[in-house]
Amino acid sequence: MQFETSVCEELIKSVDILSFKDKYLSGEGKCACNEKTGELNSSTRKVPADLSKEVTKEIEEIAKKAFLGLNCSGVSRIDFLIDQNTNKTYLCEINTIPGSLSFHLWKPKGKNFTDLTTRLIELALKKHREKNNLILTYTSNILQNFQGAKGKL
């Protein structure tokens, strides 16, 4: 299975804990999103996040294991927490249908919204074809010579 990760983003918080206002609102209660593009305003996040190569690789590996282990497909956004005292990385939650497909995280990797949605449609069509081709036929009777408790079947 092909697996690709976007870049990581870091949401900017105004206090020790990320608040609803930090994540979704800016200024005087206005949406922190650009109305034309649907992207979060850059003042509320860092893309890519300021992470070491080692932490980025660890996050990608955990994301891959979670995505495959949960049998996900398409795009998901997986949130992580990093303990600043121990630098331990924790998977927080997986968003299987993230808003706007989190396409702003793919742009730094050279994928625009059209590329991303086209690839998702291709994957969905492939999965549909594979599902519809799951027809099993047997050309022989594997129980033909089976001896049951009372003799031949």
C-alpha cells in the first residue's frame, strides 16, 4: 500500500494549553480561516512545524502504523502531542475526514488541492473496482474425498 505524509503543522497557542479561541478564532471572534481558500491564517500556525528530523520521522512512523492499523484510506489528519519535558510523542486522535482535507499541509510538498482531490478520486475508483472484482469461484470440490464420522459425504 502506498503511504504518503504531508508536512506537520504546529498550532500557535496564547497560553500553556491550546484554547478554542487559539484554534478557531482570531482577533474579535472572527473565523481564523481565509474565506477564499479555506486555509487557516498563518498567524495561528507554523507550517511546517518547528520539529527536528528525528521527531518528524517518529511522527510519520506512528501515523503510518495508526493509519494502516485502523484500515484507513484517503486522507486523514492525525494529531499528536509532544511532552516538552520528556520529548515523548503521543498520538492524540485521528480525524478520518479532516476539514478541507487539510490540503494546506500538502502544499509544501508540491500538491495543490486539485492534485490532492484527483488522487483521492483515483484511489476511491480503484478501491471500488477491487471491491467489485472480489468474486470467488472453486473449480473443484475440496470435500469430495472427505471421510466424515459416518463415512463418505
